[in-house]
Amino acid sequence: MKKTLFVALLALPLFTACKKGEADKKTEAKPVEKAPEKPIELTETVDVGAAITDPDDKGYVGLKAKAPAGSKTESGLTGVLIRMGERQAFEISKAYEPGYVAKTKKEAQDDTLDKVVKFHVDSPEAILWETKSELGGDNNFHFAAEVKVGDAQYKCANSGYGNFTKSQAEALLKSCQSLTK
């Protein structure tokens, strides 16, 4: 009797593990379907220069851009951020030397972590490209552009400011290209 009880006690965890595995198979999560993406519409005009707090920096005074509803401007690392919500933005800054788009394209091609899948827009004034991260997750879409407004040259980019779908990146590239004074 002691041997039978001992063997039964040893087999109990194995039996429980097998039953648990069967239960897990029955309740496997089904893939979550994503809701259709709501397109970004550029319905507002933002005052880009309003985000600059340095009274001596006149390079952004009067600069305006079309932007998604609810966008906010704020001072960025090298210029002005146009922020859509908490996790997405793009930056507009002065382009002091030509060749920003070509330089950004080379950097994108050399990136070993976020590998270029395809350039969807590829011109001297703008690029929009798709990347696949070596860390996994959904593909991300980035853009870089140079825009001339009067005598001034500006550059825009969204890399490092969130994850974007293709249609979101396309809309924000149009926002960048809408810069006027």
C-alpha cells in the first residue's frame, strides 16, 4: 500500500501537467483583429514659430504647417516638434547645409537594427521608407524631407518619434511639405 501511495504521489504532478496542457490547448487565444486604421487628415494649421521660446531665434517666426486635428507644437532637440498624441511626433528644424535627405537615406541603408524593406518615396527633396526591426514587431515607416520657404531651408523627420503606418507617415510628410510663411 505504501508503494502504491508513493507512486501515485509521484505521478500526480505529471498527471496535473498533462491536464493543464490540454486545458491550455482548449483556451488558446485567437489572434486579435486590428481595427481599421483611421486616416490622418491635415485639417488644422499650426503656428510652428509659437513653440520657440528664445526671442533671438527668428528663423521660425511666421512659419506655419498643415497638421492633424489636435496636434500640438513644442520645442524639440533641434527645432520644433509637431506632436500627435503622446507617442507620435515629427520634428521641423533649420537645414543649414544641403543634402539632408541624401545623408538620411545613406544612414537608413546602413542601419543594421532597423533594416530598410523598401523606399516608397525616393526623390532629392523627400524619402519615405519602410523598416523591419531585428527586434521584431510591426514594420515602421519613416520620412525625411527638405523644404524651401522663401530664402530659408527646413528639414523634417519622424525617425525616433514613434511607430507609424505607411498612411500616417505619408500624411505627416505632406504636413512637412506644407510649410509656409
